[in-house]
Amino acid sequence: MAKEIRQIGVLTSGGDSPGMNAAIRAVAREAMHNKCKVIGIQRGYKGLLNEEFKEMKSVDVAGIIQMGGTILGTARCPEFKEEEVQQKAADICRKHGIDGIVVIGGDGSYRGAQALSRHGVNTIGLPGTIDLDITCTDYTIGFDTAVNTAMEAIDKVKDTSSSHERCSIIEVMGRHAGYIALWCGIANGAEDILIPEKYDYDEQKIVDHIIINRRLGKKHHLIINAEGIGHSTSMARRIEAATGIETRATILGYMQRGGSPTCKDRYYASIMGAYAADILVQGKTNRVVCYRNGQFVDLDIEEALAMTKNISEYEYQISQHL
Ligand code: ADP
Ligand code: F6P
């Protein structure tokens, strides 16, 4: 028989992302609706090991849905990969009467959740990252806000780039994945979109493209470069030398991770947070909540981590035509 869940914890882990607060609020309120006590665990797995716990009442999550970042704080905790540390964390949960935990983070954080589940603490993962690089889900909490923030910033750089008839290379985040670059590249009307999944490192093609566009009378040439390719500043220097056209690099950086979440991120994070609390209370463990083919579903963590996903070939091809 599944163990009775009377008290749950919630933590955020890995890089923060806009919408995490909406998810925390939904986990807490739905758990309370299910007559569960809720413990906010500060600073991810680090805080769990340091017993940084605080009971959360409904009022403690009031007024946070519109806030960027995470009210619980987040941290990386490399030692959580060690078996004894995982055992210690599970013992701490038992000592405090924490029957289950919702972990909001990326796939690294899911592995931590999986370990806790193995040691007898029920866990549910929620996909929190701006990178959209979690393979089991079509949506991750924070991606929508991040691409909107980046898109607005890129529009601004494009204005000045056109006025000065310059070429601009704008580097966006995404770790090893090109989703942010592809979305912004299409949404900002970039002339070139460089993503790690497709880039062939043939800079001459970019140089030729810039020269052709200039001959056609285009006043700007916008290149969106993904962080996974990087080196935007040196690329700008080489392109300027090869084309004779002033070229500037802008690295957008951490601004993409902050700010008030969009409606989509607030809505999806709320539904996913409530879903996580519901299945945790039902006694499920070692699951992640995903959005797949237009539906919110839960999957076994093992199965979720084994999945693969790729940038759509069709969408990438279209980005090259536009
Ligand atoms: P993300 O969750 O965004 O992918 P990380 O990969 O940095 O970010 O992982 C966040 C945290 O999850 C790590 O600092 C660590 O505490 C935990 N973690 C990552 N990988 C593992 C693993 N293999 N086993 C247990 N815990 C892990
Ligand atoms: O995963 C989110 C992200 O912002 C990535 O896009 C980026 O590569 C990474 O985190 C940066 O991490 P850190 O905060 O450790 O510098």
C-alpha cells in the first residue's frame, strides 16, 4: 500500500527561471487543498542537507506569482551525486517528517530526485529551465519569458545596428541547446541563426551572405548566435576583417533568466505545480510532470531521462528560408 503523504517539501535547483515562483505557489496551495503541510526548502539540495526548512502557509506564497527568480533560492550542490550524501538527505527528510518532495529544476536536478526516491523519499520533478533542453517535455518553465525578454532586447540592438549600417552578432543563452537562438532568430527576423545542433563552422558562408545582402541594399545583418557555439566577440572581429563592414557582438547573458514571467509561464507553471502536488499526495514517486502533445502528463524519471529530442528539421529549414 502506498505510504500516506502528510507533509511535503518543495525546492528549486540548478539555474533559476521565471515561473518557478508560480510553480512553488501552486505546489503549496494544491498540497494544502489536499490537507498536506508544506515545507519550503531553501537553496536546493544544499539547503536540504543544511536543514534549511520553513513551513509555508498559504499567505507565504501570496503575491509571488508575478515575481522572477525563486523565493526559495537555488544552488548547485555537486556532492549530491554521492551515495552517502543522498542517504543523509533522505534521513534528514525522515527526521523532519517530510514524506515527499517536489523538485523544480533541470535534468541534473531530476537525477537528485531519482536518488531521493531510491532512498525512500517520494519525489516528483518539474521542468524548470529557460533552455527548453529537457527531452521529455515540449515546454519548460521559463522558456517563454526568456525568449520574449531576448526578443525585445534584440529588437533594440537591431534598431541601432540598422542606423549605423552595421552587422550585429547577438549571443543568447541555452547551454548546449539552440532553442532560444532558433526562436529569437525567427521572431527577430535574423539573417543568420547559428545553433550548435546544425552549425558547420563555415564562416565563409556567413561572410558571403553579408556581402550579398549589402549589395541588395540591406542596412543591417543580424546574426543570432547560440551560447553553445559562443565566441561571438572573436567572430565579430573576423567577420569585420573579411567583409569590411563594422561588426559588433552583444552577449545578452543573465538578463534572459530574470524578469516577471509571461502569462504562459505563469499558467503552465501553475498547472504543472498543482499536478505535481496531486500525484505526490496520491503516493506516486520518481515521476516528472511534462507537457507532451498538448497535454500535461507524468512519466517515470528513468524513462524521461532516456528520451531524446531534437530541433525540428522542418522549423530549422524554414528559418533558413525566411
Ligand atoms: P539542472 O538541474 O538545471 O540540469 P545541474 O545539472 O547543475 O542543473 O543540476 C542541479 C543539481 O542537481 C546539482 O548541483 C546536483 O545537486 C544535482 N544533480 C545533478 N546531477 C546529479 C546526479 N547525477 N545525481 C544526483 N544529483 C545530481
Ligand atoms: O540553464 C540555464 C542557463 O542560464 C544556461 O542557459 C546557461 O548555460 C547556464 O544556465 C549558466 O549557468 P550559471 O548560472 O551557472 O552561470
